[in-house]
Amino acid sequence: MPYLSGEETVKELRRALCNPNVHSDPLRHRNAVLRVIRAMSQGVDVSALFSEMVKACATVDIVQKKLIYIFLCSYAAVNPELSLLVINTLRKDCQDPNPMVRSLALRNMTNLRLSSLVEYVEQPLIAGLRDRAACVRRVAVLGWAKLHDLQPDSEIDAAVVNELYSLLRDPDPVVMVNCLRALEGILKEEGGVVINKPITHHLLNRLKECDIWGQCEVLKFLQRYQPQSEDELFDILSLLDASLVSPHPPVMAATVGLFLSLCGSLPAVGLSALRRAQGPLLAACGSGSREMRFTALCHIQLLLRSLPGLLGAHYKRFFCGYAEPAFIKQRKMKVLVELVNDDNVAMLLDEMKGYCTDVNPDTAQAAISAIGHIGRSYSDRSLEILVGLLGLKQDHITSAVVQTMRDLLWVCPQCSSTVCLALEECEDTMQDAQGRQALLWMLGVYGERISSAPYKLEVFIDDVRNETSAGVKLELLTASMRLFLCRPAEMQDMLGRLLHHYIEEETDMCVRDQALLYYRLLHCGKEETEKVLQGRRSDPSLGVLIGPPAESISQWAHSFNTLAPLLQSTFKPDSKPQLSDALRCDPVETSGKTPADCSPITQLAFLTSSSAAPLSLSVSPALSPEKFERLWLQPRAQHDEHGKLQQTVFQCSAQSLQASLQLVNVQTLAFTPAHARPWKVYLYTRMQLDSRGSTLILGELVHCEEEPEEKTVRVTLRQQPRDDETLKAFLSILTTVLHTHSSSNETLKDI
Amino acid sequence: MIHQIFILSSKGDHLLYKDFRGETCSDLVNVFYEMVTALPGDQPPVVMRHKDRYFVHVRQGGLFWVATTTADSSPFTIIEFLNRLSALVKDYCGVLNETNITENFALIYELLDEVLDYGYIQTTSSDILKNFIQTEAVSSKQFNLFDLSNVGLFGADTQQSKVAPSTAATRPIQGSREGGKSEIFVDVIERMSVVIGSNGVLMKADVEGEIRVKCYMPNCSEIRIGLNEEFSIGKSQLRGYGAAVRVDECSFHQAVRLDEFDNHRILRLSPSQGELTVMQYLLSDELPSAPPFRLFPTIERDKGGRLIVYLKLRCDLPPNSVALNLCATVPVPRGSLSLSQELSSPDQRAELRPESRAVVWNIPRFAGGTQLSALFKLDIPDLSSASLLEVGPVSLSFELPKLTATGLQIRFLRLSPIQPSQSQRWVRYVTHSDSYTIRV
């Protein structure tokens, strides 16, 4: 009754429950109780009816009893004293001749979760363990686990533990599995339930009696067992062979998990188990439930890490269905990319081509980048498709294609002639900043081979005032400079205009700085400029790509059949670590990463501009060295934060570090001389807290080179007044500064 | 181990919430709904993380069935369990929808209580559960003035009652307690996924099928289902010539006894009340007959700058078969403004859906051996020759009643003990399109 307020409802319900006429008619009584529960599940607070409901508990009607128990278990914590009244009824029910009533009473007695009731519950639980009916024993066994959970500190009776161990031999399989679960909880501190040889063999023998849920649970517990000899191991494995190809995905997955953990030392056996399990896994990929499909796909991705060629013949099973949700389509494409081989590449690319025009732009982009991935080994065919897609003249597709081409060029420079030809004809302007950045990078690096490159740049330069993305601006500068070096006649005027605009009118410090840098660089002459600008065009270390080597199973075995593979995409977008590492040094990867081929100063300016918004650092009012020393040595007034930053060798000079720290508004106060070990830096900054004034942060960086394998900088920070959030933020800024510094050192060396 | 179970409607209304481990934190439901609705399109929604708690959910009947759990639980188990739970609720309540769940909350609480204890799965077998479940299902059948087909004049039985109404199989299993009809349904359901290349070559053809038994017979101890005698599994076992029915992989429910299967292709089982998937099978890369539909498209630009799409669709089913609710989706170039159409019969419809960039052509009934055609003219402002490339693969969705793509048939269905005459046995065949794509 929505028009009644909560209080009104409760009053109304109380009247109904207390009405003697209702009491005399069991059906009306039950309906009254039902209304209470309905109100409860709709979110009305009906705890005021507790005493009425306790009275209604004394009934022979099982449905009513069950309803009341739902109520009591939800509100027992609010009314511990009144709950004592229920105990008597419950204890009486535990003696009932009907096993269903007994198990119901026992279950709800333990579900009340009141430590004051423990003494009343123990006796019925002990009796429950020896009950004739299996359903009562099931409840009683888990009851002990609940009891232990309620008072984790109390000693558990050794007799009960023994009884539970002996119940592992109970004729009812659910009781057996419940015993395992209960013992696991009760003996958590001692390392859980003991799985020794007799128990293992007992469990294996009874595996067939359990339903699929029980089997999964038992298989999971068996992972803990270490077979004593190889013969025993193989006996166990051959016993489990049937479950390995079980039509129920949970059983199959649990068995594979057990195989992997038992065969940790025998990788060949593990691999052959995986080969055997591929059938059921493939079947799960075609399951009617899309969630199950997704789970199976994620696990197939795991499998492929160790057995790259495994499912090549079954690639058609991973073709996307028309009505499948985007997340399944994208997973399937990731699998398809792994399965490509000489036989299926034509069919596969043909299929992929169809996905590129998907209505969902995310799926379309995923398909395009998947084709790019295949292009690393089959570049001609893939490029043909990519070039064709440019013809569609669709904004999101063009942008994705251009980005894919750039990534492909980075890995396979031999594709450059085709790409240059295609870019020659690509005329559209893209809305997407990432796409424009990719296009500019290619125009800069391969400008001498694209005859129309200056005209394309001209479009950008004419429109420079409307450009908003800092990443595109920087890329435009670099591309114009590079192109100027190889085609000075066409570019001179344009570059002049661009530099003039950026130096005079640009508000973004980072872009302006870079423009200034290039301007000064041009004064140093052509050779110098070339030295700085001609960075790497591709990653020679990748060479001919033959796919990632097969990983050993042990690298992912622990995450098999857990939620981790399903979550992975959120944390690790690329499953191939060494490839993504290689791409990380791609100079135009994203606007968030600083272009590696500009000077450290501009990089840091870039950093300030991006981090200026959330927190503002300032060095004023200045702190005198004396005051710093006083504050630093002042005992406990501040908060200390110690941390170790993993850094590459820290080989920059004190001056450059000071300069870069100043850029982010951190003042360095003192250095130890360059050759002294450990090398120390003292620094301070003030951080603006929103409306609460500011906080002062003092810091000490210590760089020891005693242990050369541990190249770390130790950071000690003191803060006044304390504010954890800003401290963390500061630490991250500091980390970035140090990191940029050390990495730019490397890139500078490269140049 | 499952910590909480909750059911949400698609709009986020709380329908049901049960906690198993004594951690009262009902805010989780709202957290979940916010997370699942705020998820960007390219992120998989099945598993989501909130602090140290993981949400695993499935969508069934338009509802969210959510379990919260810890990181080390098996996703296969939890997802299978949630699917099983929704199937159980469907068995007990009839149809899965919002009203049915709210009406039957007491029953579902009772069910959850028996199925899970302390977060551990106890049993999901409807045979065992039926001894414990006491609440009667409330069936929310609305009285419909227009649906008088089953009520004869002056209460007399009409011819209609000889035919099972389509909702017959979606009723609560407990209905039979109060003298409901005792019935058994054996459904052979197949899903086709087919890709046909632009040159008409069959590039991929998979059929996934299952035999489902829905039993509403309280006193039936055993049923025997006879399949085609020429039924063979795997590539090597070709048994003779002629109309052999072949599947690649086949798996059975554990309750099925296969002692007569090898020689006579008979499945024996003791059915439990409710729904049971008896057998699942898969046929890949091969169809025993021609694919049911062929498409002959012509796509060109006319002088007025309009895009002309002429589709000729042929149904290669046997002449006495029919395809229902056929729906062809033809992707069209971006920026299509309006559609003019010429269809070959008045019951067909076609419309342009700009949001999904497609023309959808609906054919309610399509007889085997016939051919239909459609002419679409699309106005597209800046049509280029490249735009023709965007007229991409045509997808068909359809339903083929009384037909299986593999040719699997149920030879007989015998019940023992012999059931009284008013019991009814139904065998139904249907093939759905899982994904039927024709490239152009």
C-alpha cells in the first residue's frame, strides 16, 4: 500500500497480527505474516513487530514458520533480548519427529547469529550431527562453522573436530562436502582441513556420488594434496580423466585446475590435459548463456598463452554472431588474432573485414586494430583491407585505421611504401585527436615519401587557432620541423608561421616551450637539428615478428578458474607484455605520455600543465635553510612517509634535477657533492589545500649505490599539517619527475 | 562461496536480497547497479570489482541475477549456479519477469534457503527440492477479455483445447498438484550459426542443439526417448547410406542411462519435475541439406544519386515447411535519410533504423521453395562509390518450426508406468537462427 507511510503500515500489520479472529484461522494468520515479510522486502522497517512475530512462531504450519524465520534472522541483531524467547520454540522444534522441521529449526538457530545464544545452540547441534536424517546432519555440520565464525577466538572443542572428520565417511555426499567446508573454516588458523593420503583416496572414490557442485568443491580441496610418488600421481590423474571432459563446465574447469596444480613439476602432462580439455571449453564457448561464453573465452585466452597454436583448426567457432554483445565480440576478436596461421588467414581476414563496419564504434575499432595485429605477420593482406577501409571516409574508421597503420609502421617498417601511398590519397580531417596525432607522426617521419605531405600540414597549420589538444599541437610542431629538414623549400614559410604563432600567442606553456626550443635549435644549424629530430622510426629490436614465445603454464595456472582472467581487461589491455613495452617508447603513443624526443625541460613543463589542475604546489613563502633544518629535526610533529622508488640509474646532474623540480614548483635546498655516496637532496614545497590553507612538505632523497643491483632512490617526506591525500599526490608527482628524468636521460643518450 | 544473492529489475528496482554470511551491507545493491549502468561500452560487465568484493551476474528474463563473492571462486561454478537458479525459479514460478518474482518472493526465499546454506551450494536438483518447498506459486495470469479462445459457448469445450496453448510449457511445476493436466513436453531445439560468402559458398555452418524435457507428471518413473536409428556421433562412424543423422559432439545429462543407446539409440531417464536438458549436441562445418536461405543482392547507384538495393531472397526449405518471423537486417551507409520500398506482398514490412544504421525487413511467414524480393531506394546526401562498401553483411533471424537442421527426430516417447489417458505428450521441434550472416 504505497499511500500509507511506514508507521501506518506497521500499525496496520500489528492490528492484523493481534486480532484473535485472525489467530483462529490459519490461512488468514499466514497471510498476515506474509504481508509483514512483503513489507520487509520492500524496505519498510518492521522490526517493531518483533514480539508479535515471535508469538506467531509457535505454529504447526511450516510455511508460516519459514516466513517467520526469515523475519527473525533479519531482525535478531536489533532485538537480542526478545530473540531469547524464540530459542525455546526452536529447541522444541529440534525434537520434532519431522526431519524437515528439525533441519529448519537448526538452520535458523544458527542463522540468528547472536553470541548470547551460543550456549543454547551447542547441545542441539551436537545432537544434529548424529541425527538419522541426512538433511539435519547437513545443516548441523555447517552450523558448527557458523558458530565458530560468531566467536572466532573461542577454543573449538576437539571432540567436535574429530566428529566432523569422522563424518567425512557419512553416506550422504552433501554431508561429506559440508564437513570439508566446515573444517576449512574452523581450522583456518591451523591451515585448514588436512588432506592426507587416506582422505584423498576416500574423496576420490566418492567423487561420482556428488552432484556437480560437490565435485567442484572436492576437486578444489584436492589441489592441496601432494602425491607421494609419481605412480600415485598418475593413478589420481587417470581416475580424474572422465571429469576432464565433463559436459559441465564447472567440473571440467575444476578438474583442469587440479591437473595443473598436481602436475606443477610435469609440464608435459599439464599441456596434454589442456589439449584434452579443449573440447569441453569450446563447447562452453557456444553455450546458450552469454556469460558462460564469456568465461570460456577468457580461459581460452589463458590457454593460448601456453599453447599458441592449439585451436587454429577451430577458428570458425570464434566468429562473432550478429546479435552478440560487444564485449563478447571483442573477446572473440582477441582470440582470433591469436589463432591466425597460413591456412586460415584469408578466411579470417575476410570475416574480420565485416566487423569493421559494425554499428558499435568500439567494436569497429577493435576489429581494425585486430587486423593491424594480424598485419604484423601478414602485412600485405591486412594493409589491403586497411587501405580499403580508408575509402569509407567515416570519421571513426579513418581514425582507427590511421592509428593502426602508425602502430604497424613502428613494428614493420617494410610496410611504409604502401602506407605512404594510402596516406597520399587520404584527404579527410578527423575529429578524433588520437587519429590526428597518428597522422601527423606519419607525415613527419615519412614526409619525404608522401608528395602531398606539406599540403596536408598546411591544412593543420591554417587551422592552428582552433586546435585544442596539446598532444596534436606538439605533434604538429615536430612533424613540421621534420618535414622542414627534408623539404625546406616547401615548408619554410609554413614553419615560420607556426613557430611565430606558438611562441607569440600560445598559452599552453608546454607547446610554447617546445616551439622556443625548436626555434633556438634552428639557430644551431641543420646538423644539430637533425641530430635531435631524427629519432627512431621503428623498433628494430622487434625485427621479424614470430609471435610471442609460449609461456610456461605455471605463469597463469594460479589464476585458472578464478575471477582474475575475467577481470584482466580492466587492468591489462594488452596480453603480450613485451610488445606493449616496445610500444611504450613509441613517441606518439598518447598525449598523456610525454614525447620522448623533446628535451627533459619541456617534458616536465608538459607534466606541470597536466598536473596543475588537481593540486597546486608553490614555493612561496620561501623557507630558509635554517628553518628547514629546524623543522626537519623537530621530532614528532609531522608525519613521516618512507618509500622506495624503483628507478633506473640516477645519473643526472644536480643542476638539471633542480631545474626540473623547480618546474613543478618544488624547491631544492641542498645537495651533497656529486661524487659523495650516498647522494642526498633536500627539498620542500607547499601544497594548496582547498580552503584549508596550505601544507608544507619537506623531503629527503637518498640515492645509495652500495648495492648496484638495487637501483633505488629512498624518499623520506615530512608534512605539516598532515594530509594523506596530498602527500600521496605529491609522491606521485615526485615519482613522475624522477622517472621522466631518468628515462629522458636515456633517450637523450640515444639521440 | 557466495556471500549475497540479489535480483534486480532492469530498471534497478530491488526485487530480492539475501545475505548468507551475516554481513549486513545492503548498500551493495545500489553500488552494483551504479557500476553496471556506468560501465563504458567496451568493458565486459560480467564480473565487477568493488573493494574486496566481486559481483558476478547473469541476465535472465530481463533481470539481473547477481552473486557477490571473493576473488578465488570459480567463475564457471558461479555463473552456472546463477543460470541454474534462474531456471529453478522459472520452474517454480512459470515465467521469469518482474511481477512474477515480486509475487513469489516467499517461495524464492524458501528456495534460496534450501539451495544455499552459509553461502555454500547444497543442492539444485528439483527432485530433492520439491520435498522441501512448501509455498505454492502465485501465478500472475491476467484475465484477458480478448483471449476467450479456450472458453467455449456456454462453457462447452471447443476444438481449441485439443491444441496445447503456447503458454502450456511455461507454467509452474506445482500446478499439477491440484489436479492440473499431467503433461510432458520434449523439445528439440537447434541453433544455427551460418556464414555464407558473397559468392554463395557456405563458409561456416554450425548447429548447436539440445533435447529438453519438461515434465509435469508426478507419477512417471521412467521415460524412454527413441532417436533416429541412423544417428551417429563423430566423423568415422558412418552407418550405412541414406538419411543418416550425424553430429560431431554429443553429451548427456548425468541422469540419462545409455544402456540402450549404442544399439537402439534410446535414451532412458527418470525425469524430475520441471525442465531438464537431456542431451546437447553439436554439428560443425557441415549441414545435411542446403542452407535454408540464399540471398541474391544487387546494389547500385542510380542517376539521381540514390542507393538502390535489390534483394532476392530464396527459401530452400522443403515445400511443406515454413519459416516464421524472418527478419533481415541490411546495414546501410551512414547518413541515410529516407527509404522508399517495394515489397512483394502486403504483410511484409520494412523500415529504416537510423540509430542502428540498418534497414530491417520483416517477413512474418515464408514458405519453403518460394522466393521473395524487395527493392529499397535510399536517399543519402553525399553518396560516394565507397559508400557501397558499407552495405555490409546481411543478417537474418528466423524461426523454423517443426524442423531440425540436423534432421534429428524423436521416433517415440514411451512413459512407464503407462500413464492414464488424459495425460498428454508433446514433441516439438524448432530451429532458431543464432547468427545467420550472408555477405554481399
